[in-house]
Amino acid sequence: MNLEYFAIDSQGFVTDHEMALGDLFGENVEKSRKYNDCINIMATRIATAFASLREFPFVRYRAAKSLDASSVTTSHDLVPTKVAAAVWNCISKYKSTIPDFPQKETCELLIVDRSIDQIAPIIHEWTYDAMCHDLLNMDGNKYVYEIPSKTGSAPEKKEVLLEDHDPVWLELRHAHIADASERLHDKMTNFVSKNKAAQLHQSSRDGSEISTRDLQKMVQALPQYSDQIEKLSLHVEIAGKINKLIRDTALRDIGQLEQDLVFGDAGAKEVINFLRTKQDVSPENKLRLLMIYAAVSPEKFEGDKGVKLMQLAKLSSDDMNAVNNMRYLGGLATKKTSGGSKFSLKFDTQKKNNAARKERDQEETWALSRFYPMIEELIEKLSKGELPQNEYPCMNDPSPTVHGTSQTASIRTTQSQPANSVRSRRTATWARPRSSDDGYSSDSVLRHASSDFKKMGQRIFIFIIGGATRSELRAVHKLTSKLKREVILGSSSLDDPPQFITKLKLLTAQELSVDNLRI
């Protein structure tokens, strides 16, 4: 198999272009050789994914904005068009060069870039997976923890991969952190109640909460259950660590203000008040808050207004650079005026009273779970055949099937799907455990994870140039259940907020290098 792309989970892949944001959206990139190289190699790798899956897509892309006479189309704005053209060029040749390659379209591909949603890479996302990668300084999917040594000497360091082969991880990764913690506690209680030896071990603690240390002692005392207890104790430790960090850094208050800004329920007054009263908030969290505010209300950063806000937050010049560089992801060209401010371009968000997101008709059980990435809306529109043709044109020869395919698919899915809220029950179907009431029945999740997608409608692929986020990966899993069509996310890289912010700072750096990302 031609492995020019890398699978990041069962429904996600990357083309391994860590520096795509800088190569394609940085300052003066159009003069650089890297710009065209990056587009062509990325397109070849995307096409390879379709070659290995034997899928022939309708290629849709975010069109360059319709520009008025006072602005020019920038090379940044043309990136999705150029990638789509290069992908189409590769894929159309496959019909004659690859045996058994379909001759008619079998799926849909939508190519967008980071300008469609500048908030998703920065906002605090409250699911177990996102929190692990955002708060725990993990190296990729590798988590390092300590276990007490059997001899009583110094504790040993142990590495573990949080990936699809771990059934507990697979079940909990998309759950809200509060939900994940609750479910872990229930699993532990269940395990102890069903196991006499475990009860004996716990009785010495007078029925109080089981500590991680107790769990690790249990592993040694009950070797026949070691695998189950080890997996559970690992996740109990991780969730405990995350919950402590949330408390210690007052993350709940920050998260509330972030979401209020995104949904238009807060503005300048609340941001200024927060910066004045919460002096102990970390510089990184203040930076993220101001970046979200800049994406929602760019006019508040025109002239010296932005500088004053950033000084109030005591941002370093390096951090100020990150806020200012968001203009490169604005999607629109700067106006041709001599003294135009850095923020004269408008961010690509649907503003209604400065709200960057419309409330969705869904009942959320957990606090701070209102936020959703923009691709969720785009994929749903694509599935229903409601994506505007002028904003998201198709590379394939125009034919009635372009809309026929998505229309019929959407009719099929809407008939089988009752029109209720995504989370009308306590947790959504995609996050709900399948009969998992003890420490080890999470395996059932693994068994069902590879359910037969062929019975579903045509696949939908969405490719984000410039880095995808964990909230977007979660969205494709959720939409697969909702739309009854397998949704697959591709991107140049998968970025957690610290990495994304570092890459954003480098947009105006003279020389970009991967070494800078190890900050």
C-alpha cells in the first residue's frame, strides 16, 4: 500500500505537513518555492488516500471570497482552490491508471482551510481527549506516569499510548471531562463490589475513596485482574490530574468567558473586567482569551485599541505577535489603503451581535459544552445538499448527479433519523458506553468500533489545510452516527492549542523551522 498519509485514528488522517500554516499563510509566501511545493505534495498525498480506498470523490472547495474593486485576491485566499485543482488533477488520472478504480463519483470531498474557523484551535475544549493533550504536556499520544516499584526503591516511569487499542480510552475520549470522571468512578466501584479480594484490599481504607496508590497495590495483589485494574488506574490517575489542573488554574471561569464571547453573551466589558480582576491567570490563558476575542470582534483590535487590551493583559511582545498574526487567517485581502490598520480585513465569521457561532438546537447536560467547530455545520449542509455552490464550487464536470448524490443521500438519512436533539439523553449516542458497567466491558466498544460502514450512505471527506483540532476529530465521529454516513477528517497536521499558537507566532518569523515547534 502506498502510505503517503498517516492515519491518526479510524476516521482521521494527516499528510504530515507540520509547517503548512507557515508555508501557505505566512508573510510574503507567494514568493517562496515552499508555497507551491507544499500545495503539490499535500494534494498528491490526499489523492493517495483516495487511491488506497478506491474512492472517486466530488471535489468541493472553499472558493476565494468575491472581492470588490478595492481589494486584491491574496495567495492565502487561493490556497483551497489550488489544492483542490491539484487533487482533481491527480484523481482524474486514476480512472485510467489504477485497476478497479471507480469510473463514477462514489463519495464527497470538501477542501477548506483554517480561515473557516479560527476559534476551534485556540478555545479550551472540555472533552477527555482534548484536555489530555491540552493540559498534560503529552508527546503525541504518549503519556508517561510513575508506578511504585515492587522492591520499594524509587518509582518506575512507564510509557503508555492513549490510542484506539485501549478500550477505556476509546469509550471515554469524546466524553466531557466531568462525565469521564463520573464513569471512571462508577467502573471502579463496580469492579470493587464484584471482586472479594478487591473489597478486602479496600476495607483497610474504611470505605473511603480509592487512591491511585491503592489501585497500584491492587494490581500487585490481584495479578489475574492486573490488565483491567492497570487500565482503569491509569485513567483514574489522568482524570484526577486534569481535574486538579482545572481547579488550580480556575479554568472553569476562563472557559465560561471564552464560550460567552463565542456565542455573543459577553464583550469588551467582561474581557476588561476579567483581565483586571484575575491577575493570577497564566499568560497562555490570557493570550488564548484575547485571540478568541480578536476572532469574534476584530474591530476592537483596530488602531491602538488592541495594543491597550494586550498591555492590560500584560502580554509579551511574542504573544502580541500571535494575536496580530490572526489577520493572516482572515480569509479576506487587506484593503488597498495607504494607512490601513492591521485588522482592516474582516474575519470570516457570521456575526450576529458579535457572535461567532449560532446556538444549536441541542440540550447539553454538561457545563461548557456549547461550543462546536464550524466544520460541523459545513458537513451537515454538505450532507443535505445545502452547501452554496458559489461559496463551495465543485471541480468535477458539472452534471445533475453532483446534487443528486447528496440530495438522495440526505433523504435517506433524514428518513431514518428522528428529528430530535443531538443530546436528548444524558450523553450523545457517540459518547454513550455500550453496556459498559464494569472495568472491562469497554471491550464491546472496540468490537463495535469497526462496524460495517458499507451499509451507510456515501462517505464524506473533509480536509482542513493548516491543521485540524481534536474538537474537529470528535465532530466527525459524532456526525457519522448522526448522518448515517462515515465522515473522515483529513488535515496537514493535528494541532493542540500550544502547537497552533507557536505556529501562528512563526507566520511573521523570517525563517520557519520545525525545531521552533519544540518550544
